[in-house]
Amino acid sequence: MLKRRDELEQVLKPFFTLSALIPLLLFVFFLAYTLVQSMPAIARLGTKLFIGRWLPAAGEHGLFPSIVASCLVTALSLAMSLPPSMLFSIYVAFYASPKVRDAVRVLTESLAGIPSVIYGAWGLLWLVPLINRYIGPFFGCYA
């Protein structure tokens, strides 16, 4: 039985290797395509593309504000989500009863099966109007 399994594994090894290389090759292809398509902008703007301001009306098309904003949002979301998630994980792993642990495992696996696009759509259609209505006025945002 073991010999047959080893033979099957040797036959399927090239397929598995190719399956593992396809995502890497796709990433390299998309990166190369993006770089080739952005060459005219990079050639025209040079380093100003990455360190300039974003003022399209003035003809300035720098990416620096978008890069900084992305980094800040990432850092803020990590700072907000990491402590509670670590505390909850420690609780579930070391202190929760087996019944609670199993319920949390099932819930986590169910939520992990939902595509992130669905969470984004939920946030856009439900959470943004809620924040806009109840939290926005505190910051002078009225819609």
C-alpha cells in the first residue's frame, strides 16, 4: 500500500509543483505589467510621483499622501485589533471551557469562510451610514 502511494505521489509531483508556482508566476506577471504600464508616469514625473502632493487641479499627481494614509490606516487598525484579539485568543486557548472553545472554533471557521468583499460591502452599506449619522456630527461632518 505504501509503495503504491509513493508511486502516485511521484507521478503527481510535477502537477503539485506547477500548482504551487502558478500564484508566484501570476504575482510576477502582475507586478511586471503594472511597472510597464506605469513607466510613462514614472518617466514624466520621476521621484515627484512618490514624494509629491496630490493636487490634480494644480497638475500635481503625487502618491505620497495616499502612501502615508495607507500606512497610517494599517497601523491604526493593527493597534486597535491586535490587543483584543490576542487577549481573546489567550482566553479561548487557556481559560475557556471545552464547550465555549468548540463554539468559538465553529463561529471562527464560519466567519473565515465569508469573502472579505462581503465584509467590505457590509461596512459600506451599513456601517458607514451609521457612523455618518451618529459619530460624524461630533467631528463636524453632516451628510
